[in-house]
Amino acid sequence: MSEKITLALKRGASCVGCDVALLNLSEKFFELLKIADIVFAPTLLDVKYKDLEAMPDSSITIGLYHGAVRNSENEELAHIMRKKSQILIAYGACAYMGGIPGLANVSNRDGIFNTVYKETPSTDNPQNIRPEIEWRDEDDHLLTLPEFYDEVKSLGDVVEVDYYVPACPPTYDMNIEILTLAKNFLKRKAPLPPKGTVIASEKALCDECKREKKEGKMSMERIRYLSEIEPDPDKCFLEQGILCLGPATRAGCGTPCIEANMPCRGCMGPTALVAEQGASMLSAIASLLGIEAKEGEQVQENIEKLVSQIKDPLGYFYRFSLPKSFLGKLARDKEKRC
Amino acid sequence: MAPEGKALVHSVLVIGGGVAGLEAARNLAYANHETYLIEKKPVLGGMVRRLNQLYPEGMPNSHTLEPLIEEVRKLGKVEIMTDTELMSVGGDPGNYQVKLRQGRKVKDLAAGAIIVATGLKEYDVGRITPYGYGRYERVLTPIEFEEKLSNGEIEPEALRSVVVINCAGSRDRNHLPYCSRVCCLIGLKEAKFVKDRNAGTEVYVCHMDIRSYGSLDSFYNTLKDVYKVNFIQGRPSEVQEKNGNLSVVVEDAVLGEILNIPSDYIVLNHGYVADEDTLSKLKIPLDSGDKGEFPTTYCNATLSIDSNPRGIFVCGCAAYPKNMPETLVEARSAVLSVINTLRDISLKTAVPTIDSDVCAQVKCKLCLSVCPYDAIVEEDDKIKIIPSVCMGCGICTATCASGANQLEGFSDTELCEEVERVVEEDDTVAFLCQWSAYPLCKEGEGSNLKKVKFIKLPCSGRASLGLIAKVFSYRPRNVLVAGCYPDACHYNRGNFVARRRIFAMKSLLEQFGISSDRLRIEWIGKHEARKLKAVLKEMREEQVK
């Protein structure tokens, strides 16, 4: 039993998809249980925060933290997880890069509260009641709520992270890889990867994509959306004019989206060589779009119209990586100034 | 610039045995280049052989053509092949593999460079139906008219009236939208040709306007004042026939009257079209694909030694219509370009490298489409750059989303390091094209502006959005990308690619809550130091919103 490691699974601002992803190990889950005791996992076990706090420091071999850091509760638990874990893994796109919750960084707390507690048509809040960090009732009981931050952070922004596991959510194969790493380490067979490693492929996503590309040049007269056409399941999405983040995205997921005839949305994050996942991909698309046209004759309005085919570039190209991106940091900066 | 691993071939292929080709071959021979001169017809001489005389002096063609042919033959360094046509060209600059067809035989040869002197074709005037070419025997093209008048088929003494219709089909959306440049003067020549033989013949030249540029304007004045040729400004609507007599209907724009001019002969002074056949085999793009327009854009671009990646030069009327002196000058300039190309003193800039491992993973091939020179090819299942064709603009580097493609000297790492080194908060960062705006910032103009940082790019097309995102992370006040004016890009389209990227980036910035005014793209010419300064000053005065 002493050979066994301990595992904790804690979520921050998360959809809990990552918890389910781990359970998706199915029968291999028992293999996990053979080598690891799950000591803390609020989604799976009846545990309380105080149980985690009571554990000795560094008593958890591997701590998996999924979800972004949205509020003070997320951050506090991130610190506790760090303290209690020997190895802390940012598990899933949100912990790694901020993920979907990170899209909210184009707004701030007031903006979000205004939307949620005031502006949405279904909101009925005439007294304009909003969450408060502290509240005393008539009997002088102090009630508290976690502080909702102005911005969403990735786990790496608040604590030191040992490894990153991208994807939304990490796939079965990726989980098997972590399991194998842990098993091999336990048997003293293999050293652990260097700190800061992203546990996935170092290659670009297109490497795993089985779609065919035609010979020679590619052109993109206009951009097409899934709402307009049924993509050819055998052809490269970009060739069909469909925005796909493959070239700027890390491989390792096994392309489940693409096999379901959905273009890559970039949840694996960029490879090491990519300057900025969103902007680099936008650069590529904007370069190619309408390349065949006789441009000298095009006036500014036409170019604007052409480029406006790229709808919602932020949502499309920064879907998972916004808080970690250059522009995301600038946007965040601006909030502080306001 | 020897292609990698291949020998540099010093012999040169000249396609076309007209005046341009002959003059090119002659000069190449003097410069000690073995030269192949091919002509698809059985005789040398091209278009000039078909002319009777040349404007403005009326010099017989034989005075220029025959001595030229004789000299080329005598030089011995030129292998003349008539009845020979180009089949295909492969290989790279410095070592082209050429296939020729001579009757049923196929001949292979190697050439380091190629001069295209294939001349032009006459526009088919039969397509201008109201003028009745082919319907009436006395409606002729200038060459036919000259021939009949000089061989006696038309007796000058019997000529009472001749009408020359200039711009027949030219500057006309239904036919040729452009000006063929030489026809106005051909019209003058035809008028003089008649008047010299019979001063009593009434000659009318119907024209849009007479484009007798430079000193040739005195030719026009002489014909008008001394020869008493009638110039009528107006485009004839039709040629009419009554009882075997022809007349031209034209509205005189000066008098505002509709004239009906009886005429013995009508000369349709048509425009000219490119000889697409050879040009397309050499992948030289015409200005507009289907209309037979000349490859002027290509030819103008190739005037600069470092923007002709191909070692294929066009001269004479193959580039666009021109007269004999202009043709001779251009043939010599093409020879000079060939000599420079084949000399191993390459002025070439660094080219991008493609990390083949990374690229093999992605193989998106977007770079193939954006390269203005087709310098990126797919070979043995790999994407490769042909160094001898690449001009180092970096448009492909800025397109590569995977980071596999990096232009030496302007790689992502190098540019990001520069940004890191120089950019401070609240700066105005100016990315300037090395051909236009960048030299200006060194000249003092604007260089004394505080908080303005200049970063040199090979072309505005190198400005990738990843780089611009990186710059914005240093919280500059604003960012400028300055490129050359439309159609003035050294690399044909780098500025346009840059413009599309910047526009896309602007909408992205807006979504991030960053005012899109903080990112500007401006066209700044290489002499516009004042504009650069004004733009930068304006940007310094802008407040961050």
C-alpha cells in the first residue's frame, strides 16, 4: 500500500467536464485506483474543504486542478492545493489558459454584474441587489461570499504549476498518458518530464488530422460557416473556406472534433513555435482571404467587407486562450485603469 | 545567383527573331554570351519585315533590319534557329531546361536566362462590325494598305480620298480597353504615305486625340500645316456603302456636325494585343487574363534587378507596343539585366527557411498562395523555397500560423526580441517597409520625435498579427504599419496582404475593447518624409481611449 500514490481533484471555475473526463477512463479507472488513492475530489467523494486543509503539506502526490481562477474561493483553493500537492497539474484548457470563462475578460466585474443582475431581459431585480463579499443580517450574523474578480486567471497566474494538460476536456488517451507517466515514475522506470511541460504532443494539430489536402495552391474566396454548408468530411476545412485552428494548435487530442466533422477550435493551445495562437491564425486567414482578387482596384470599403466575413474573431480565435494571450493581458490591463 | 547544387549556365535563349530579339542577340554576343536565337517563322525580321517604312522619317525598314541581321549572322556567337518554337521551360534561373520544336524534331538546350522578344499581334478588326472589314474590299489594315500602295495594286494617281480611322477598337470597352501607344503615329505615317505619292488626295484622320508624344508632335504639326491632312476629332460610327462607293460617318466633335466622308480607301488603324502563346508557356502574367492585355505589370516590376526572380526578361513589343528606337533601347536593357543576373554577384536578400519537421505536420500550404513569385513549391511531399526565385519579402513568414516559416533577419524571434528591447509603455511603434518609409526615419525627419520607435520590415507584408499582438502587450499608445502605395509594392502585393491583416486585426482589437484607432496602416512613399512625420505627430497627439 505504501507504493500507492495519492490523488486529489479540485475544480475552480469549471463546467465539471474535466471531472467527467477523468471518469471517462472507464475500466482503466480501476487501474488508476490500483496505483492511486483518491483522497480529495468533491465531485466524486463526500469531502469538505476542511478535510483538504487538514492534510499534511505535500501529502498529495498529484493534485489535478481544473477550471479557471474566477473568484477568491478558486484562488484560495489553488493555493491550498499547491501546498498540499507534490505535483500540481493544471488540468484542462481552463486551468491551462483560462479557457471559455476567460472570454469574460473583455468585460469586468461591473460589466458582468450589470448584464446578469440588471440588463438581461429576464432579470427582475428592482432593488438592484448584487452579490456582496460581506453581509450582516438583522441579528448581526456575518455572511460572506467569495470575491468575484475583475478578471479570469489561469492556474499558472496564481500558483506555481508543475505540468499542464490542455484540451477541453482532456481526452481518454491524454488521461492514459498521465496515468502511464505516473505508473512509470512509481516503478522508477522513467524520470518525470521537466517542470512546466505541457503533457501533450509537441506537434501541430494538423499532423493528427487525416483529411486530404489538394495538390498545389489553396485559395479562399470567401469564408463559410457550418450554418451554411455541410463540410466534406474528407477535405481539409481551410480548403473548404471553413475556419479551422489546426495549424496554430498543439496536437495530442486525437482530433475527435474533426472526426465529428467540426473544425478545430484550438482548445489544445498553441505549440511552442506559435507567436500567439489567435492572432497568428487570424494573420494566416486574412492573408489568404480573397488573394485571387485584383486588389489594386479594391477600395477600403470592399476590403472591410471582405474582412468582415471573419465574424467574431475574438470568439473564434481566442476561444480558449484569451487570458494567457498578449491581447488578453492588454485588455485586462485596461480594466485596471478604468 | 547559381541555383543550389547546379552549374550556372552562361548561354542565353532569345525567343523571337524580330528587331528586339536580334538586337538582344547582337549585344549578348558582344558580351560573350553564347546565344540561341529562335524564330518560329522561316525568316527573321518579325513585324518590321512586314512594314514598308518607319515613322516619322519614312525610313525604309531594310535600312535597320538587314544590317542588323547581317551583323548577328557574322558575329558567330549566335545560333540562329528559324522554324523553331518554344515547347516548354523547366528549371530555375541560372539553369533553365528548354525544349524546342523544330518541325517534327524536339531539341533540348540549357540556358541561364531567357529574353522574350516575341512581339505582338494585330487586333482582329473584323470584330468591329460597323467598319465592315472583310465585307468591303477597300477597308484595309495599315499593313495591307501600305503593301497595296507600294506594290502598285492601288494607284496613287487615282486616289481622291482616303480616311484613316484611328483607335479602331482601341480605348473601347467592347474591344481593347487600353491605348496601344503606337497607332496614332502609324495613322500619321499612313497619311504622309499617301500625300507623298499624291499630294492631291484628300486624307482624313479620324481620331480621339493624337498621342504624338515628345518630339513626334512636330510630325503631327507638319502633317496638319504643311501636308494639309484633315484631322477630325470623333470616333466614326460606321462605314457605309452605296452603289459601290464607301463613306465614313463621323460626328466631328469640334464642329458638332455629323459628316459623311466619301472615301476610296479606309484604313482601320487598329490596336495590338499580346502574343499570349509564349508568355503563358513562361508563366508571365498578362495584366488582365483574357483580354490580351500586355504584361506591363510584370515588365515594369522586372526593371528592378532585385525584383525579377526569374531571369526571364521581356523586351520590345512583347512587353507593350513601341517604336523602333524604344525597342532597341529595351533590348539592350534586357541584355544588361541578363548579364547582371548571370554574374555571380548576387544582390539577393536572405530567404526564409522552412522547418521541414514542423511544416510536415501542418502542410497547410497557405504560403504557396501568398507568395508573389511562386517561389514556394511542393516537392517530394515537402514544402520548399526556391532560393533563386525567392525575393525575401517575408509575406509567407507572416502567413505561417505554425511558426515553421521564418525569414532570416526578420524571424518571429528576432522581431520579438527587437520589440522587447525597444518598445516601452505609451510609445508609438512604427513598422516601416524598407523600400519606402524606413529610409525616411533615418533621415532625421521624424527621427527626433520622442517616444516613437521604428522597426524595419522587409515589406509591410511581413507584419504578422502575432507580432502586432506582441507589440500591444507592451502597452504602446499606438502602432503604425507603413507600406508602399497600391501598385508600388516592391513585391507586388505585400501591402495589400498587410492591409487585409490590419483590417482584420482592427475588428479583433475592438472586440478586446482596444480602440482600433490605435492600429493604423498608411501608404507612405519613399519621398514622403513629411507625410511620415505628420502621421507620427498625429499619432502622438492621440490619447489612448
